[in-house]
Amino acid sequence: MGRENYLKIVKKGGKTFIGLGIFVSIISIFMLLIFLVTDETIQVAPIIAFSIMLGLGIVLFVLGADYKKGENSRYIKKHPYVLELADSLVNPVFENDFIIISDKAISDKKNFRNIVALNNVLGIYEHIVRTNGIVTSHDIQLSSIDGREYRINVYARKRETKDDLVLTISNYCPNARVGYSPENLEYIEAKRKEYKNNTVSK
């Protein structure tokens, strides 16, 4: 993988955000003009709604423009360690259909931007979303010390496959606890608080 591939994915994401930003902005401006020109009573609710949409479009465009800068983007400067982690994945110690693991990091194989240091993973558990009793989303979630959550899609996979994946990840993440429980959530929260306090004090 390496930083080159990681930066390519970041830039590609930037193009997507720019495209979405332009699309949302054009639609919202168009709808705003329609309401302002044709609506004699000037209803406030739709104007506010499309103004918010316009704001969202601008945010997406700005975010995409930043990602397009690659290594010089604010995103990379805020998380410079990800490039080192990406470089480490060039020589994996484990790899399957879901993940790539190096001596420093773990990455979602289908979403290379989901990359986290092994030592930073505090929790590993299954995250399931049901709609009307039917499972619509099933992920293995990794809780990082910096507050971010990383999800690896295991939807419609066999129970044995999911269990093996959780076990494998836990074997490479020395600070991680497995399972969703009050005790584990307290552990994650305490470690994150300690990390945040140490970061602020530096």
C-alpha cells in the first residue's frame, strides 16, 4: 500500500466531495431562486432549508479542495502519523479479505483510509443495525484512543468468519478489549480522557 496509495485515495475522496459540493450548491441555489421569485408569501421554512443545503455544499467543496492537496492538506497535517502507518502496510504481517495488518497498523482492505495504529485500538466489538427486525448493517467496530471509530463491513458473513476476524484483530492489538460491555466502555472512556489530557498539556 504505502503513503502514495493513501494520498491517492485522499485525493480521490477530495474529487468526490468537490463534485457533491457543486451538485448540492447548484440544486440549493436553483431552489432558492425558485422560491424567492415565485413565492409571493416568502415562506421562511423552505428558504432556511435550502440555505442550510447551500452551506453544506460549500463545506463539502472546501473539504474536497483541502483533500485534493494531498500531503499538504490540513487533514494530513492534522494526522501526519497516518502516512507512516500507510508505509508500514507495504510489508504486512497478516492479510485476508477484510484487513491488512503490519507491525504498526491495521487497515480496512476495502477502505484504505480506515487505518489505525495497533496500540491505539482500545475496543473491538460487533456493531449491528436492524430495521424492522432485519439486519441492514453489520460491522466489526474498532474504537481508537483519539475518539474515532473504524468499521469493517462483515454484513452477511458467516458467524465463524466474524468470530475469527475479531480474534485475529484482538491478537494484534495489545491494548484492546473485546466485546460491548459497560466495563469495556468505561475502560475506553478512561483511556481516551487520559489521552486527551496528555495531548492538551503538551
